[in-house]
Amino acid sequence: MIEDAGISNGLGFFNNLGYAYHTNSTRRTITKYEFDSDASRLGKGKIIVSTPDDGSVPDGLTVDAEDCIWSARWDGWALYRYNSLGGEIAKVIFEVRKVSCLTFGGDDYEDIFVTSAGGDDLPINGSLAGATFKLNLQVKWKPEFRSKIKM
């Protein structure tokens, strides 16, 4: 469905389902695709985020109620928030190197749960590596959209 997708890690949807976002960790990019929710088909895509070649890569991704993209940064010690055009809005620093994925939950979708990896090498990856973190950043989220994308 996505040619040369590399290592696919993140997939999130714009609130009106008109766009889908995809993380290609191999290329260190996040692409915004046109999305036809009635036909469950991806359309034309445009890279909106290219991360620096600093050893870190974008990993898990989700979209909040304001259509902002949240992206975990593997080997980057952080979680990033981007607007729908790919402009960086915020960065949340962690004490773990391998920030891997995130999702939102809680009664009002106001909590963010962030996973990490690397617990097998705490001196390199941080003393809390492998932990799951719960944050409340005063941002409203939404339930994840469950999809079945067709070719």
C-alpha cells in the first residue's frame, strides 16, 4: 500500500479522516497521505517531517484532538508534537534513550501513556529504560481510529 515503506512504525488519522500520517523509521520521515475513509484507501502523500541524522529515528505516532501529531523518538530521549503541516510545536524530554510508542487514555482521553525500551542495558539507555510513563500535558486526545486500508 505504501511503496518502499521502510520500517513502518506510526500510523495516525486526521480527525475528519481526510488524512493519514505514516512514520517511516528507515528514512526518518513522517508522511501525510490523503485518505478516503469511505473506500479505506490512501491517496497522494507528502513528507512533512524529516528528522535529523543524529542516530535517532521517529517511532510510534498518534494524533490528538487538535490534529497535532505526536511522535516518539527512538534513541532520541524525547517525544515530539508537530502541527498538521509538520512544524515542531513541543518536545517532551525523557530520562530514557529509546522512547518507543504512545497512546492516549483515561476517562476523558487526557492522559498520555508512553512506552520505552532498552531495559536490558540501563547504563546506556537510562535507569528507567523499559518503563511505561503516564503523563497529563493538558492536551485533549481522542480515541484511536480503527481502520482497514485497502489496495
